[in-house]
Amino acid sequence: MSDGVRLADLVANLALFRGAILCALAAGLVLGFLGVYVVLRRMVFASAAISQGAALGVALSFLLEVVFSFGTHTARHVEGAPADHTFAEIAFDPVLWAVLCALATTLLLLADPQRLRLTRESVLGLAFLLTGSGALIVGSKITQEAHDINSILFGTAVVVRDVDLWLMLLAAAVILAVQLVSLRATVFASLDPTGARVAGLPVARLDVVLFLSLGVSVAIATRALGALPVFGFSVLPAMTALALFDRPGVVFATAACLGGGAGVAGYALAFVLELPVGATQTATMVALLLLALGYRAVWVR
């Protein structure tokens, strides 16, 4: 089948794939925006650790459902209580566990490393290794859900559940609104925290809001799209925008647009070329970064 025919198939069946495309667009927009802070503050592994924490949460939800499935199954049939079914669905919901584990990872990153006699980089490395190894260990215990675990870690989302789409759209809208309102203060606190404190800005609270925004958006996006593309969204568009522009407002807008555009374009390329979605979206962002770096190397003096 030719590429043109595959692209026509994508357009013809857009209603089926629209959820995944919109989810990638929303994730790319919000994570591209937040990624500027991640890159400027040299916390690249923060988003990787949080996305791995979200993946660990999803894996734990599968494991707990397997462990307690016999008891809940028996209770439903013996007692005949539909409320048990609803409680089980909520208690083992992957999005809930992804958000909880992502926020737990975020709290670890918010800890003062000096009190622990550690550096910020060592805390990031600890969080990344702890969550990454945990996700793989838990995933190895769930043979029935191996495909789902692989999808979470590397991103193979061809279609996205409606609940994941709406959560991603809601999270992106709220987080972008909050960040736009506090943009100047957060940029000042990120680039010059000492000066921001002297100016009377609540630096600690701004950091908490920023990290919580990153944790929630990464958790929801990881459940829907996978950890690999989410890590790419939160780093690569920001690096590309910073290579091209200097003005903060332009950098944030460009990073958000590049993230959203790469999410949509990467999905289309994956469909046409029959490639894994998450890997193709990540490769698309890498290609844009290489083009920007090439332009800067040749034309910018």
C-alpha cells in the first residue's frame, strides 16, 4: 500500500484516530511550554523521572488488580453489590495510580538536597532509577498485561480512551492558564531565585505550583501516550525553541507550538510509514531540534 493511500485512510478514518491526535496535540502544547523551565533549570531528568513514576503507577494498578481480582470477583457474585464493581474500577484506575506515583516522585524532587547531603543531580538520578527499575520489576510480574506495560513505557498509542483524552484536555487548559498568569514571576524565580526572594516573590510556592503542574501533566500524558514521547515533549521542543530565539515569550510560544505540531505530525508519519507512534513522535522532535541546531551553527554568529 502506498504512502498516499495510507494517508487517505487516515483522513477517511479520522473519527477513529481523532482522540489520539488531539491528546498528542494537548500533551505537546502543555509539556512543550513547561519544558522551557525544565531545560532552563537544567532538570532534564526531572520529566523523565516523573514520567517513569507515572509508568510505575500504571503498572502497580495492573498488579494490584491481578492480586485482588479473585476477592473482588467473588464479592461481586456472592454479595451481588454493583457498588463493589464501581469501587474496584476507581481503586485500580491506572490514571489515579499514575497521578499518585507521579506526584510522589514530584515531592521527592522538591526535597532540599542539601539537607540530605546530596546534589540536585543525584536526587534526579535517584528518582529516575528508582521509578524506572520499579516499573520494569512490577511489569515483569504481570505477564497478562505485558503489551500494556510496553505501551506505557515506549508509547504505542494508536487510539486513546475518551477519559484519557478529556483528562488531558482539561489538565492542559488549566495548567496553561495558571502558568500564563504567573509567567513573569515564575520565569524570574527560575532564572534568579535569590533576586526573586529579594523582590518579595513567593519562590517556594511558585516552585511547588510548577512541579505539580509538571507532575500532573506528565502523569496523564504518560498513561495515554507512553513515557518515551512524554519525555520527548517535555525536553526537545524547549531545546529547539531556545536554539532559535532569545525572547522568553517567543520561546515559550514556539516550544508549545513545536510540541503540539510534533505530536500531530509524528502520529501521521507513524500511520503512513507503519511505525510505532511514540517513537515516531520522538524522532520528529529530534529532527526539528537537529534542524534548529544546524541553522544556528551555519547562520547565527
